[in-house]
Amino acid sequence: MNNIAQNNTQKRDVLVNSTTVIETKMLCRHFGQGDTLVNALTDANLTINKGEFTTIIGPSGSGKSTLLQLIGGLDTPTSGEVLLDNKHISQMTGTELSDFRRDHIGFIFQAYNLIPVLSAKENIEYIMLLQGISAQERAKRVSAIMHDVGLEGLENRRPAQLSGGQQQRVAVARAMVSEPSIILADEPTANLDSKTGIELLDMMKTLNEEQKMTFVFSTHDPKIMERAKRIIRLEDGCIVDDECFS
């Protein structure tokens, strides 16, 4: 283990006395080969404990989104391991991994990734529907979170009928409404005005503090960095700094 990884473990033991929910070991992701080889991520050793509010920063192309996708099981590493709740996701079958993501991980993408034929309300409740949550409970949660993210009155609009900022609010609500143990967010405030972005971040921070929901952000947004308890910096696919705050 390199010095950065050893120091990270010591600092996090002081910051959070809790269970490890995310761990990567010598994680690498390469694209292409020969003259076109791109080392998107190289030897990433990372441990994130339950309840952390972590931000991954770095210039464009540094590997932030690649790292999130590998952690979330949306991409396959070239080498190395990803463990979620001490489970090797590389050893899961396709169905097991899909079920694990459904029940334990909420995703917020910069490109929204909403289902175009579903309304805002239906997009938000979709994961809960797959989880078998009752219609009454789904309706209660969807109503509450649409109020919280400022989408009241837009329940029946499809994504094409919403602005970019409104679509991102739907995406944020969808990720949070099923109360997953881990939320992975790739530039979640990129298409939001400052006021809405702050309101959503404060709501995420409340969930983090009250329910010990673990958040990992990839971002350039200083508003997220200001609220983070831990900032990991990537450069050229490598972790070059990892700082925790009390």
C-alpha cells in the first residue's frame, strides 16, 4: 500500500468509527491499446466508511466519472477490485449486481438518465416499484420529495416537457427517495441555479447526518466542496491527495 493510502486509512479511522461500505484495491481502468491507450484510472486504493460525505475533485479527464462508474458497477475494471459492503461486485452475476444496485445505490448523473416515456412522478417512484414498496408508501414518499425539490405541479410532465434544471431535480429525487445506503453523484448541481443547488445539497447533508446515508460526489462545484467532510483529488487517473475535515 502506498503512503497516501496508509495515511488515508489512519485519518478516516479518526473521522468515522463505522463500517466500510466502499473499498477499491489497485483499481485500474484503461481504454484502447498501443498508441491509443488511455489510462483513465491507475492503482486507486480507496476506503469509504458508512456516513461519509465525500467529494472527488480534479480537472476534466482526471478519472472522476470513471471511478464513480466502477464503484457503482456500471463499468468493469481493467484490473483491481471493488467491494461494496464487503461484497466483491466482480464476483456477482448480472442479476445479483443489478439487484444490489437497485437496493443499495442511488445514482445521480449529469446527463439525468431519466426514462423519457415516464412522467416525473413515475421516474421518481420507479426504483421503489422494483423494490416492491407499496403504492401507498410510494405515493407518500414521492409527494414529500417532489415538494422538497420544488417540483410540485409537475408530477405528470415527461422529461421532454421539463427544463434541464427540472430534469436534474427529478434525477436527484429519484436517487434519494428509496433511501439507499450509498448515493453516487456525478456533477449533481451542474444544471441547477444556485438557490436550488444549495437547497438540494442541504437536503442531502441532512440525510447524510440523520440517516448515515453515504454520499460520494464527483464535482467542480465549490458549494459541494464546502459541505464535504472529505476531499479526494485525482490527477491523470491517480489519487494524489485525500484530506478529511472534522
